[in-house]
Amino acid sequence: MTDATLTEADVNSALLDMVMGSGDVEQFLSGLTRLAVSALSSKSSGEVLCAVTLLRPRVMATVASSSEHAGKMDEIQYDFDDGPCLRAAREGYTVHVRNMPTDERFPEYRDAVAGHGLLSALGIPVPLDGDANAGLDFYSTVADAFNDDAVKAAEEFAREASISLRLAVRMAHLSDTSKHLEAAMESRTNIDLAVGIIMGQNRCSQEEAVKILKSASSARNIKLRDVAAGLVASTGQVPAETHFQA
């Protein structure tokens, strides 16, 4: 391990806590980059920055970063369609830039970031499900900031992050599904209540009440569920003898 303050057990525990405690994937990723900085920082590493690049077909984006500076360093790669993180994410191997000014692999990117004070970089692939891939990118203000132990620690962190990220994405999907189901049930309940209100006000059958509600929705060019919700919400303010009609 490096001389960083966080142990592997600390990282694993923190990642699990973030998955369970994050409100959404974006919040999880922001926490992940900050944790990654803590895990890779040491007395000899200088200032460490971290960002996460997400690749999908025809789309590349920095989805989280430990700072605005880190995000900008990541995004500069997109102008040249190449760089440590992009190559790591696309090709699935670790890209280690020991000394940015002398590295020959990314000449355009190297020259573009020359004035930003970052002298070394580390791109780690983070495989995801489906057609998406991600890269975890570390930057440092000192040359050769990431020794062999640090590289191994970063790769282990990325593996753990991959597992946690997949879990976070699945949990977010389940949460969205639950919210959609809850919204659908709420809409159905409002429609049923509105139909009951119309039946009582107009002394009509359920079928006739549904026709009245649909007619009002069509005449006002408002969704059926919104017309129903409005009627239900207004019942405490509308006199009992008032009839709801199209």
C-alpha cells in the first residue's frame, strides 16, 4: 500500500456507506471522487485531483470530479479525443503518465494542460454493465507522484468503485421505478376519487362519471390525471351542491 491515510478496509466501508446513503448516482459519484483523492493522497504525492469520465456510444462526459480544476483537466481531453482517462476507459488498461511535460503519447493534450500545474496523471478503467465504460482519472501537481504501490491501490480502488457504481446505478433504477409506480398509483387513486365525486354531485353512474371526466379533460386540453387531481383538491372549497360538468 501507499503511505496514504486510508486503508483498503476503510475504502470498502466508505464505498458501501456511500451507496446506501447517497440520494442519487450523481451524489454517489461526487463522494467517490473525494474518497479517491483521500485514498491516493500521501506525503509524496502533492495535491491529488480526481475525475470520472463516462463513455457511451457517441457520448463522452465528466460525470463527477473532486474539484472544478479536476473536471476541467478531464474535459480538455475531449477536445483532442484522447488523453489518459479516455484511453484507459476505451481500451481497458491503466495509463500512467509519470511526467506530463516529457510524455510523448498525448502531445496535444500534454501541451494544452501545460499551464495548469499538473505534472503526472493516472487513468484507470472502470468497467460497467452494457455499452457503457468509465475511467477514473487522477492528477498530481508533482512529477512521478504515483509509485507502483499507488498504481496498484488506484486499480484496486477502481475495482471496488466499479462494483459499488453498478450497485448504485441499479438502486437508482429501482428507486425511479418505485417513484413511477407510486405516481401511477396516485394518479389512479385521484381518478377513482374524482369519478366518485362526480357520481355524487351529478347522481349518475360510474360510466357516465368517467365520460364527464374525460370530456372535461378533452375540452380543457388537460391530462385526465391533472383534471382529477384538481377536482379532488377543490372539494373542500366547492359548495356541496355545485356540479362538476364538462
